[in-house]
Amino acid sequence: MCYRPSPPKAASCAKERGKWNTGELVPLFASCLHCYVSCYRGGANPEHQEWHLQAPSLGTTLSIPALSRHSFEHLCFILIYFVHLLTRCVLRDHMQWSKEEEAAARKKVEENSAVRVLLEEQVKYESEASKYWDTFYKIHKNKFFKDRNWLLREFPEILPVGQKTEEKVKELSWNHVKVHAANCFSRMHCPTMPEEKNHYRESSGSSDGQNKAGSDFSNLDSKEHRKGPLKTELFPGSNATFRILEVGCGAGNSVFPILNTLQNAPEFFLYCCDFASGAVELVKSHASYRAAQCCAFVHDVCDDGLPYPFPDGILDVILLVFVLSSIHPDRMQGVVNRLSKLLKPGGMLLFRDYGRYDKTQLRFKRGHCLSENFYVRGDGTRAYFFTKGEVHDMFCKAGLNEKQNLVDRRLQVNRKKKVKMHRVWVQGKFQKPLPFT
């Protein structure tokens, strides 16, 4: 009699979040295999060697024990079960909405925004915004969101020029393996891009070489920080030739995928900030944090008078991913204007955030609407839902040239529950003009 243990945890989590990549079916299947075979390994030969697979969607490396000859029947069951999971929850990309679906979404938004939050409550959510996010990170720490391992695929601008070539070779090599699995499931198109705040981190040892300027800055008194920008020769990352700033770094779900990818690129330096001090502490206490390549600091991007720990006009890339939506709409333009000054000519601002009629917007109940398309969650954090036109106007008014601006629509289908959920994100790339353009 074949014993059937509970569904594999890794595969179940991936299914529920709808983040499978067609090309990663083999590693995902391997994770199922690992969970099931471990139930039958009691008498396995300890000398069997293990083999390893990378599963970027899960943010982990899978170690799979060698199989005994008694495991074949279980392999068959696992394969059937895994395909069954895939058919229960599918995420299809680049879906076009019908007129009926768009009308239904518009009606839902009209209903949930009919009752607005009282003005005095809105003032509280604005003035205590950092407090609500601090509480969020104290409760969830770094366990709530997954690492954004999709960043480098969507935004190759994050990589220095030489590193882009190296990563492209790796990608082509991995794609050669993925194509075999993709052919087997050619009718399923499952993206790897998670929603917002997205997951678990790769770890690497802390660097022994500490950047003195970075350490000195982290200990600066806030009053001294407000006196003005630091001297050029003292700022963290002054020796770097390729600099990135992530605004709203949270617990480091973008920071550590970037650091781990560029750990052998001495010309690279990453700045990351958040106005929740608890989030910055999570980043700085992480095993992969290296002051020689990274400077994490507390900063409120809405405060125009608060200087950054580096001069204006030196950044190659600014990363603004699921951050602007948490800021009051009246303050967004000022934030973008200030960030544009930090870019060097030719520098890129990379943007991704909630789109209008995303399922998150449609799920809000009456009484959570602050203003048009701007809502407050139960924990006091807020979210705005953008249109492509709004994004274009905002960044172009800041003097940036639009290089990409698209609406990314996904359809998540739970066939067991017969539920369709539309995900909508807006993604853009905006460049600071060169002097001669």
C-alpha cells in the first residue's frame, strides 16, 4: 500500500502565490521529490551522493538525495500530483481584459470608494506613516516578503556593463536546460515575477573589509546629518564607479539578490534607505550585508530638506519598486523631482508598482478609501493604484525621458475554487537626459 504524505511545503507555497516559471518545472518537481522521498529513506545507503538544483522562484537551492530502486513507484505518483497542482492554479501573463471585466472592476472600485475615511483619521495615517511600517516590520521581520529574484531579468540596467555580459551567458546556459521542461508544458505560461514585497534570502558570509565611511555614516547623529551634505571625499561609495540607490528597501528583498549577484564587482556600490528604522536594522543585521559594498540608512524621501549621504548627480540607477504607492498622491511629484536630481546624466530610474484595478484594490472593503484610488489597509499602511498615463506624466515632469512604460496584466486562476483574480502592475524605465540631448 502506498503511503501518501501531505503535499510538499515548497510546492504548495509556490502554488498558492502563483509564482511558477515554466522553465523551472524541473527544480520544482525536484522539491516535491525531495519532500516525498525523505519519507522513504529510512534504509537508504548513506554513501549515496546528493545532487543540487537552483530554483530561483523559490529563492533556494534544492539538495536531492540519490534514489533507491524502490522509489520508482513514488516518482510516478509525485509527477501526477505535481501536474495536478499546476492545473489547479495557473497564472497567465499579458492577459487582455474584456469590456465586461473592466466594467465590473470599475464598478467594484466605485462601490469600495463610496465611503471615505474621516479627515482626522487621514491626517493620522499621514503623520504616523513611519510608525505603521515600523510596527509592520517588528511583527513580520523579514518573513513576510520573498526576495525579488526577478529584478535582474526585468531590469538588467541594475548590472554594470561588464556584469551584464557575464549574466547573459549564465542565462543562456540555464535557458538551454529550461527549454526541455518548457516544451513538456508548453500551454502553461507561469511568470516568476512576484507581486510587491516580495522573499527568502540567499546568504553569503559578511565581508571582513568594512567601508570606514559607511560605518561612520551609520553612527551619525540625526542633527548632524541635517546640517548638510557630507564632504565629497567622505561619502560612502566614493571610490565606486557604478552606484545604485534603492528607495524603500524594507527588509532587503531587493538588496540581497543584488548584493549576492554583484559581490565580485568592486566597482559597484549599493545605497538603500527606508523611513522605517526597524526595516533598516533588519538589513544591517543580515548575514549578507557588507558595508564595503552597501550603505543602509534611515531616510524619509518626502522630506526635501533631509540630505542624502552622497552628493547629487552621482547615481547610475534608482530602484523604486512598490514604494511610491505608499506615499500620499499629493507628495509623489515632489519625491520624483528630488530623486531625479540624484541621477547622473544617462542614469536610469526603474519603477514598478500597483496598477489600476489590481485585485488588491478590488478587495478593499468600504470605509478604507482615503481618496481616489488611494486606500489604507487594516494595519495602517497605504496603497495607491496607478495608470500608465499618471506614471508617464509624473516622471516626465521631473525631466526624465521615458524608455519603457507598460501595464503588466496577469490572470490568476484557481480552478478548484473557480475563482479568477486579475493582477495589474505598471512598470517603467526613465532616463535622465545627457547634456547634449
